[in-house]
Amino acid sequence: MKIAISSDHGGNNLRKEIMELLDELGISYEDFGPQTNDSVDYPDYARPVAERVAAGEFDRGILICGTGIGISIAANKFKGIRCALVHDVFSAKATRCHNDSNVLAMGERVIGPGLAREIVSTWLSTDFEGGRHTRRVEKITELEG
């Protein structure tokens, strides 16, 4: 599995924590920044992750901003992206099982690093169930036009 990861300035610390987790799990990733704590615009950092996941260059993406809201909205503008904003383990599992989410968004100002690690671990290790959920995901894809 190969992961694309990025954040804005409000998610920098949590992004670094999640990259440590990915290293511990032996999961390959590419960091799309930012490399400083200077204020940046989250759409600029959602774009490279969403584009590359949509293109199939990466299996999944992880995005982090202050709340996770703005960066998830930006990511979901890209065709083929099903970005889920998640702040609990149950939702992390459900969005993989039922929605086949390919990008995970979280908010550094909403959750702490321990919970974020649990969410990411669950999200990465959970498979899409398919079955009746396939029809629903296909309907989501149809909405993209």
C-alpha cells in the first residue's frame, strides 16, 4: 500500500505523528507538505493528494487541517475521490467498509495524536465489504457527472 499525505499549517504536528505511525507500520508514503509552520491555504495541499489518488499513483491519501472540514471539502471536488472526515474509530471502520473511502481527513484541533493513530490504523486495515455497498458507491460515482 502506498499513501499520499498532506496537511495545512493547522495539521502539521498531527501529520508528522501519522508519518511516524506509517513508518512503524512499514507503509510507504509520500509527504506533500507543508515543510514549515507558515500559514498556507488547505486547498493547495489537498490538491496533490487528491489528484494522485484519483490517478491511481497512490492507493489512499491522508489529509489533515485544523478541523479536517476545509481540506475534506477541497479533496471531494476531485473526480474519483471519496474523502471521509473522521474523528472516531467507528467511523473510520464504517467509511472503509461501506463507502470505500480512499482519502481520510482529520482535524488536529479536534482529536489528539493517540486517537488519530487508532483511526489511521483502523482505516488502513479495513477492507471494503462490497455487496450492497458497491451499488451505493457506484451511485456516488454517477453524481460526479
